[in-house]
Amino acid sequence: MRKRDDMTFPMAEYERRLGELRQRMQERLLDAVIISDPGNLMYLTDYQTTGYSYFQALIVPLDDEPLMITRKLEESNVIARTWVEKTNPYEDTGDAIQSLVNSLKRMGLFDKQIGFERNSYFFPAYMQDRMTVAFGDKELYDCYGIVEDGRVCKSPCEIDLMHRAAKATEAGMQAGYDACVVGATENDIAAEISAAMFKAGGEFPAVMPYVTSGPRSMIGHATWEGREVQEGEHVFLEVGGCYRRYHTAMMRTVVMGGLTDSMYKAQECMKNALHQVHELFRPGLTTANADAIVREVIMDNDVGANLITRAGYSIGIAFPPSWDEGAIMSLKAGEQRTLEEGMVFHIIPWMWGIDGDKTAGISDTIYITEDGCKSFFSLDRDFVVR
């Protein structure tokens, strides 16, 4: 490892992460792992690039220096950003999988017990097929989750960094409030949110802000399309601020004119759900029980709304196309994993179908403490009324 003092975290943090990964490798009887998920590469080495659609992987032996395989252009990111000393880049006209196989042979690992992230979005099936053909009859092992087991609980320095992401989130949301006026377009609002996040020190998020107005709020994962906000409508906003690829996210709702009875009831219902979260979430609670706490409050409404998704998900390091770590851990029925200190969740007690034609949201990003939980945010949770 190259010792350096200009990465996102101190060297001791990366040494701890690598050491804990190797402990898990020993427990699974693996001599080496091939890590290809962009978030996992960032977690282990501080490596990041927008060029992750090209194959890239970190070979981590149990008792030798790791080696990074990237497209030749991306080797500059290994050198500029990470502690990794050994690389084997491939040209655009080269063969990424052959580079991987050759590297494993040169490292004396070809005949060893090797794990790879079979479920990685960025290690496509046709490349996995070519790798397994190269190994012949030798068995390769699926080690998906071996890095995520370390990512799920954030260290104190990760929590501190996520507070910086939260500043960008809140700055963006406040700008969104200010931009929500009758006659503004969704594009106008999105532009103000984005500018404010970046001016507050935020970086490009894994997902740009969600901005939908009026009936468009019923479209899942839609965002701005130039629609003009009308009198008496509402605007649904969801903002994910990012700093060094760590995210925090927040939903809020802006109403043009006074609150209807239904929208007021929806507001109070979501606020109550978040109040219950802060009262009851703590280490030892199961994910199923955590989901039920939120779901039971939201579903007990008389405005026709539903909670049609999970109640929350792990959040932290992310690259497009999503800012969540839901594949690592989600709050939903049937899941029995327990909450632990350092876990971070975006809690989403949003309400879909208010009066049949409106969606509104009030959400929070929290971290689990020794005996409870805390929010990263300070913004008021009430709907903003214009």
C-alpha cells in the first residue's frame, strides 16, 4: 500500500477495511477475491471514475498486494486517487478478461480458491462466461456481499463525512422551496436545487433531484419535464446530496395555496411516522419490525394513500444509476436482519395516491447510535405552503 495523506479518509481507515475484508475471506476459505462493484472499489481504495461502464476490478489476495485492472485511461485514477501500487491496464483494443486471467496467473492465484462478485451490475454475464471458460473445470466461488458486509455499518469518520453530504442536501432542498412558485417550471426548480447543492460543496449525485408537480407526482421515479406549476397544486421534491460519493437524501412537499384537509392529514401522518422512527429505532430492532413501525402509521389513513414500497434502505456510497444501498440492506417485511450502531438509512414514509391523484413525501436520513438514532438534517418537516 502506498502511504498517502490526500485521500477521502486517513490511511488507517483503508487499512482497517482491507484487514476486515481479509478476515471475511479467511472465514469463507478464499485465497483471493475479484471486486468489480464501483461502490466496493471506492470503499476499499478511494478509486472512482465516471467510466465504470468499462470493466474494472481489484484483485485482493489473502496475503499479497492487491492489483487493479482498468481501462488504460482509468489507470490515472488509480494513481491519482488510491493507495494501490500494482496495476495491469488494458488498451481500448485490448481484452479486459484476458488481462484479468493473466494477472491471476502471474500472481500465483490461478489454482487457488477465488471468489468473484457474481451479482455485480458491472461484471456482465458474457464476461463472467469468458472468465469461467478460461478457468476450465476449476470452480470459482460467488463472494457477492463480502465487501458490503463491511459497508453496511459506517465508521465514525464516514458519519462525519455524511454530515457534509447532508449540508448539500439541505441547501438544495431550501433552494427548491424558494423556487416553487406558481408559473415556475419543474426545470426552473431543478436548476435551483442543483446549483445550490453544488455551491454548498456537493458533487454530482448518483441521481439528480426528483421534481414533479400536480398530477405528475403520481409517476414513480419521474423528474422534471418542463411542466409549469399551477395555482392550488403541490410539488414533490426528493433531493440526494453527495460528497465524495457518500449520499444523504430527503423528500419534502411544497403546496401552492392553503392545505386541504387531505394534505394536512397526510402531512401529520408522515410526521408521526418519522416521530415513531426516532422514538423506536435502535440496535437490535429487526428490519421487518422497522418496516412495520413506519408502515402501520402510514397505512392507518383516511385519505386513500398507500405506502407501496419498502419503508427505507441503507444509504452511503453510490454511483449512478441509484443513490441507495438497498441491495445491501432494506427495511421490508420478511427481513430479519437486526439494526446495528453505524447503520444509515433513508426512511421514506411517503404517501402515494392521496385523494387518488397526489403523491407527497416527508423523509429523513438517519444513523443508528448506541441506543437510538439521529437525523442528519435540521430542516422542518412540515409541508411548505406558498
